[in-house]
Amino acid sequence: MKFGRYVKCTFYLQGNGYKLFHTLPNSMRVNVNNDIKVQFWMGVWNKGSPRGPYASREEILMTLENVEQILIR
């Protein structure tokens, strides 16, 4: 049985001068359709870098108000 390769998935969201990052807690399989849900909650998104401090509710809402980029890695 072939299990395949797994990778971590990071989301990058930019808007209104804010840069937010979210890394999924579980790895995803490569070359397979994966269903993903991302929640915009405090304590889930980091600001500035994937290991930066958590973004506040206000920072998340300000970013969502004027989204300039959404990147998934």
C-alpha cells in the first residue's frame, strides 16, 4: 500500500497594510483533492510571519475589509 507524501499548508492573507498567516494543524496529502476549512478566529491567525504573535479580532476584520492577496502554500 502506497501512503504518499504529506505537507503542511500555510495561508497568507494581505489587506489594509496587514499580513496574516495561518498554518493548518494537520498535514495534507500531495496529489489528492483535500477539503479545507479555514476559520477567521482570534488565536488562529498570526500577524507578520507564520510564527508571529496572534492577530486580534480588529486586525483580522481590517484585513478582510480590503483583501489584496490570498496565497496558499
